[in-house]
Amino acid sequence: MKKLISFALSCAMILSLAACGKGETQSGGSQGGGAQPSSGSGSQTVMVESPAENFKPEDYLSGNYVTLPADGPTVSLTIGHAMQETTDSHRMMLALKSALEQYSGGKISVTIYPNSQIGSDAEMIASCVAGDVDIVYQSGSTHNTFVPATNLFDVPFLLSGYEKDKIYDIMTDSEFRELYDQANEEAGFVLLMLRAGDSGMNFTANRAASSVADLKGLKIRTAQVENRMALWSALDANPTPMAFSELYMALQNGTVDGQENNLSNTLNSAVYDVNKYLFLTDHSSPSMEMTMNKDKFYAMPQEYQELLAQICKELSRYDWDLSVAMADYYLDCLTKEHGMTACEISDEFRAELKEKAAPVIDKVKATVGNDALYETLIAELNS
């Protein structure tokens, strides 16, 4: 299995040098000491292909699992999520279903409800609390009514500037993860998978910036979320909430100068037509979480719990590797095909951003209600 994973990662690295279509890149000049162009320069035509097909969830499964007792009960599990059947997330759910059914010898059966078939994200997590659906896979921010600790991932610049491998290790196996699991259990959940810091929120603009002073008056489209608007106000920009469907026209006619989004949405909404500069701030790090009803989990025999937990841990690595590779792919598409100038944020610029955003950071931290959780995460990130 390790050889297959290494081959997949090698293919992804090679393909990140190649193109998602044809296009002339544009040269980008220096952005000063604060933000340095990382790509998008030169004039060669490149081909960037998606690495998704190089990552197969079954390649991450060890097959070395606990044997369930011969007289063990039959257990039926239901999984709900909002993604379409064509997504990699649904493919992972199918791999989870297949592995559980195969390695349980048919003692565990799984029914998946994709594409919000059994309700919205908010409705599904409420159903999970009530025990009407066993497992949900969705953004952790949907859980904050039940698990205030999930607000942690709304703290601005929380994971910005840290090495991806370190973030992955902390999210999957650390003292922080133990505390985060505990916060979920106190709310009636068992956390099976957690991903955060793989691909955060960045912003684009029609002008260069290398310091907070350059953001003054920048009209930036945000979602109508209080903390996001407060962040941009703290940075002396002019947050302008509007529907995502209105974004392209607003950028085109100058109603706004830029927008914040993940790389996937930035690419798919063709922002590159109307914004030249992409700032890799990772200023927000939303989480994706697979959560199970606690009573249902502990009602299963110990061997069933261990089987489910181990398969989910192995698939967590698949989920992470694919997400990081796809983020690199989206960045290559934006810069190598569509000519955006990607500006990496220097340590000095990031420190300045955090300093200006301090009041908002403190405000969001207060909603977490768990100082030990936050302090443990920061200590492990900086260790």
C-alpha cells in the first residue's frame, strides 16, 4: 500500500508541472517585501491536468484489521452528506462503505445519502444528534450550535504559515486532537475524521499589496458572515457582502476590487478575468468533519468500533493528500494557464495582518469557550 501511495504522490507532483488547458501566462513583477509572486511569470504555454485520478481511496486501506466475533450482531449504518455523487468526497464515502462491509464479513452494512437527500447540512447534524442518521460528513462550522469548539477554525490566520505535514499530524494524532474529540463527545458525537488547514481562504484583488496599508479602502466581496466582515474592517478594507452569483459582474464593473474565497471557487468563477493578483493568505481554515452519533457508536461491540475507527483514520490520509494536491492544481491553473500573479505572504506581512486583526481573533476565540484547546493547538503548531 505504501508503494502505491508514494506512486500517487509522485504522479501528482509531476502533473502539477503540466496544464488544465492552454493559455499564455503573464509576467508578474515584484510585489515588494510583503508579498512575493510565486508563479504566473514567463510566457510558455503549459498543460495542467487534474491529479485526482492518481488518488484512489482503496490504495490507502491496509486490510490489516481486527476480526469481528463470529457471533457478533448485524449493524446498519447511515451516512448523510451534501456533496454530489460525482465528487471525490462521495467516492471516499463509497470506499468507506465497501471496506466496512468487506472487512466486517457483512456484519456491518452502510447506506449513503448524498446530495442533501435527507436534508441540509444543518438538518443533517440535528438528525445526527437525535440519532435519526448515524454519520454525517460536512463542514465543522455547521456543528457550532452543538459543539462550540468547532468555532476554533473560524479564528483568523489560525493555521496560516505553518507546514502542511505538521498540520496534518496535529489534526489526526496529537493532544489537541484528543481534546477536540473530547469536546465532540461531550456534545454527543464521536469524531471519526477531521481535516483543516489543507486549503484555506485567500483573496484576490485588482491591485498589488505588500502591507496592511495597501489594503486600506479595498472593496472586497465577502459572504454575509459577521466575523469575516469584521476581519476586513479591522484590516482597513471595505467589506462588501453580496451573493456569490453577483461576484463576477461586481468585479467587472468596479463595485468591488477583490474577493475572498478558496482556490477552487476562485478558479471556477473565472475571477482571473477581472483580478490579476492572488494573495495566499490562508486567513481562514474551515474544517471538514465526519461525525457519528455517540450512542450509536458505543452501542456497537468494541471490535466494530475499532474497525470503523481504523478505516476512517486511513481514509483521512487519502482525504488530506487529495485535498492538498487539488489545491496545488487549482493554483497552477490560476497562474500557469490564466496568468494570475500569486503572491506568497511573507512572515512580516503575515505578522502585520495578525496584529491588525487581533481584536477579531480575540472575539472569535471567546466563542470557542475552551482556552485549553486553543492554547494546546498553538503550542503544538509552534513546537
